[in-house]
Amino acid sequence: MYALKRKYPRYSMDKPVVAYRAYEDMKIGIRGQWQTFGEGGLGARMSEQLRSGEVIAFELSPTLRVYAAVRYCQAFYHGFEFVLLKDRQRAEIARMCRELGQRTGQEAPKRTRILRSVPRGEHG
């Protein structure tokens, strides 16, 4: 068996969350229980089963609403990946993760950016 290496660390949570499906001019609320959270997405037990690939709007705080796609579903537990994030949303999520890490004693690893230099005239 192999260990799954994740791009971002996950933090345990136990908090209610509200998600919304958008149908034309209507939005339909779906209640859930937030169980894991990371910079790349979240895990939650939802009151309805959602389809893989479906995009849902989450209200993570009174001032932060984001879109997330269903990437994993087992019964009513769903794994969501954040999609279409703006810089402000990404920064707010990173701040929330830092706070969760400090609260739980887990320190989020510092991310490093690797830049690849491409000689002039070579693009690919």
C-alpha cells in the first residue's frame, strides 16, 4: 500500500457548513458538516448526495464564498476541490489554514516555488 502525497496539508474540523446549488435564478441550500479543510479543498458530510464533477458554492465565512467541485463521493461524505479562486479568496483560505495549524499544533509547511529557466528561443 502506498501513502497518498497531498499538495496541501489537511486540518480536522467539526463545523456546520452551507453550500448552494445554482439553478438559473434560484439557489438551493444544502446543509453539511465540515470535517477536513486545506488550501486545495475541503471534506464534508452533506445532507444530499452530490454528483462527481458538480460545482457547488460554499459559504466558508460571512465574507468568504467560494466554488468547489465534487472530486470524491462515498455515500454522503464528499471531497471538494476549490475552483475558480481569486487571489483574495486564496489568501483568505491560506490565512484560515495557518490559524487552524496554530490552533491544532500542526504547522503548515512553507511552500517553495521552483522556477525553470528556458534558454532564449526555446519555448515548450
